[in-house]
Amino acid sequence: MIGPGWHTSAVLALCMTFALSACSGDSRTKLTVFAASSLTEVFGRLEQTYEDRHPGVDVVISYGSSSTLADQIAQGAPADVIATADEQSLSSLARAEALVAAPQRFATNTLAVVTPPDNPAEITAVADLTGTDFVICDPSAPCGAGAEEVLRHSGVTADPKSLEPDVKSVLAKVTLGEADAGIVYVTDAQAAGDDVVAVAIDAEHNVINSYFVAAVRDTSGADDAAAWIALLTSRAGRSVLTDAGFGVR
Amino acid sequence: MSSEDALRQSWPPLRLTAPALVALGFLVIPLVAVVLRVPWSSFVSDLASTGARNALWLSLVTSSISAGLCLLFGVPLAWLLARTQFRGRSLLRAAVTLPLVLPPVVGGVALLLAFGREGLIGRWLDTWFGVTIPFTAAAVVLAQTFVALPFLVISVEGAFRASDERYDDAAATLGASRWLTFRRVTLPLAMPGVFSGAVLSWARALGEFGATITFAGNFPGTTRTMPTEVYLALNSDPGSAIALSMVLILVSIVVLSLLRERWLTGVSV
């Protein structure tokens, strides 16, 4: 026998659980975007633009390593759109027929070396990294795979001190002064402003990263997902991308 | 049959058993899910891979050192909290327990700001001795000790409090110094608590992830412990991540059974 009091509290507990997951008190529809860490600044600005143009929509963006995000979607994470810093992370989702259409290339990026403002190890080129405390992304993230290629092209065989889970963690280790240098995207170097000094990597040793976006199949926000991708690839979207240091087309 | 026995053997009320079963299922089902998904055909090769072996070895070594440090410094701190009177003791106890409830990532940031190259203390270590801690196995040990120490201190302090202080008084009356009393009377009486505290802190150190990846970073063989290996493997090779998780679950079960044996039989050394 279960008394009425028990019922009330159980119902209340269930309601609270659902209220939490539905971001309580907001009647706007939600557009959930998963994006590579390196897109943080650009997508932050596009979120503003999008919400100004679509007052009934609340854009929620989750940033992380491209492979982690793709994996989360494969496990059923509720995302409407995914934008990654590589093609590989999305191709596994495409194979599993989890995407509405083939991933669309929308930007390119290259890598740069960053050091703390005082550049303690006096690094002026990739070759100078040998013998310093430098960090890169883990090769499972696109920025790490790219950084390893840059090191190989430049003949640097020294090991990094750490393989960070995503590009923003690399940047953090440099801005905190814990690492002499890190390899990040030029756009991250630009976004970090005076917190770091960027050392350019010459084109012949650098790699070009392509960014891809796709709408996720079977979500409630299909129209908004399409509209988000349209904004990203529109003239306005492209100008935000170029402002941040990305290449478009 | 006494009436108490009859009461105990009657069917327990549903309003207690139903939520209890939900709680039980919630805790057990995820672990069963791991066991069901273990790729047994590649289990051995997954664990024999260099990456997994390095991570397992590093985890075992660092967590054992961390548990040792916890014992070395935690037991005296527990004694101080249990057997001395001074102003601000409750404040001290709150400070000791804080890492217990602090998100480990926050602990990692705090460790960076204290022991990092530009940190409060780390700056001087670098200037005076040329020692930098982040990105080394020592940083892994510091991160693990930071999160594990409160477990040991609380467990041992409880044991000190539970053991009768009159034995200490008797030893003192017989002329024993406080150090001798601690060594020959207080500590032996609290030994079960010290043991379970050591095992708990070792297990907590073994599972440490957030503070480690924030403070020590991630590099195979130096700072990539089992939890980090599992986290990264999930991106590239989910099967291997599941196999590694299985190993950590097995280790945890062994640790728990060790603890239970101690608690149930009440053996004191």
C-alpha cells in the first residue's frame, strides 16, 4: 500500500528531473549545437545574431573535441547541429546515417605556435620547440593530429610535455605560463589576444584544417538546424569567420 | 521465535523496498552494462597494448605512492584533530574535508596556481631549485594525494575518536611520553580504521581524473593514468575503453572485498 504522500513526492521528484532537463521556465524552443572548441568565439557571436533574428529560439552550444562530440551524438546526445574541425569525426556519423545530409565544408584553419607574452624559451620557429616544455592536443583531436604533422614536417622529434584533451586546454597551459609553448589554431592565437605571442608556422610546414557542419537526423529542431547552417554559410557568417582568422572557400 | 525475529522476517513494507530496489538498480545496472559490452575476444590484446600497460603501471605506482603519503602525513593530522584541543580546530577540520566535496577539476586548477611554474609555491621551487612540477609523474602523485588525503584523515580520525581515550590516560599515568603512547597504544587500537582509510585513499587516488588532467596533463608513460586512458580511448577505440573500465571495476571490487573482510571480522592488528 502506497499512501498519497508518497505519490506526491514521487511525482514531484519526476517533474523536477524533467524540468531540469528541459531547462525550466524558458518557453523558447531550443537549438542545440555541438561545436569544436576552436569555434568558441565565432559560434558565440553567431549565437547572438541567430537569437536576435529568431527571438523564439534559445541557442545552446556545447564545445569540445570534435571526436568527443561526434561520439556523444553516436551515443544519442540531443544535438541538432554538429560542427567539427575535421571530416573524419563526421564521416563515422554519416556512415551510421545519423546526419540529415552530407557534411558541408564551411571554413579552413591553420596552426600557429603560441608562447606566453614574455616568451621565456625564446621561440621564434617550430624548430625551436626542441628542448622546451611545449604542449599540443591529443592526436585523437584534429588539432593534435595536425600538430603532430607540423612537428614531423619541421623535423622536431622531441616529445611534447602533455597531450591536452582539446585546443582550449593547450591555450590555457600557455596563458597560465605552465608551458613554454603550445600549438593551437591561428584563430585561437588571435582570440587569446595579448595573453599569448603567436609565432607563425611557414606554409610549407603547416597543415590546413577543414571545418565541416551537418544537421543531425531525427531531432525536433530540424528547421532551426537548417537555418543555423544557412547563417553560418551566409555572407554574415563568413565575415564573422574571416574576422576570427578562419579561411572561407 | 522471539517477537523481534518475527518482525524482522515479516515482509518489509513496499514503500521502503520499492525505492531501495530503484537505488540498487541505478547503481548496479551501469556496471552490468559494462560487463555485457566487454569485447572478450580482444580483451587480452586491449590490455596488453603498450598504452594500456603503461597507464595501468603508472596508475598502480602513483596511487600506491599517494596512499603512502596520505598515511605518512594524514595519520598525524588525524591524531591532531582527534586528540588535541585548540582554537579553530573545527575550521581546520572543515579545510581538511573541503577537497572531498570540491570538484576535482577545481582542485587541479588550485594545484596549478599553487605548484605550477608560475604558482604561489611553484615559482620559488623553479627559481631556487630549478624544479617544475606540472607535466611530471610527481604532479600526478600530488593531484591524487590532494583528493585522497581527506578520505584517510576522516577515516583515521573516526577510529582515534572511537577508541577509548582512557587507555591513553593510563599509559600517560604509567609514565609514557605522548609519542610512546601514540606509537604503542593509540595507533594499534585504531589500526582497522587506518587500514580502511589507506585502502579508501588508494582507491580514490587510482580513480583520480579531473585534477590529474588539469594539473599534470596527459602524456603516455609519464602522466597518462588509467582514467585518462579510458577517457581518450573512448574517442578512438571504444572497445578498448570498455576493457580498461572492466579492469578498474575489478580492482574496485577486490578493494571493497578486502575492506569488508576487515570490517565484518573486526580483525585488529
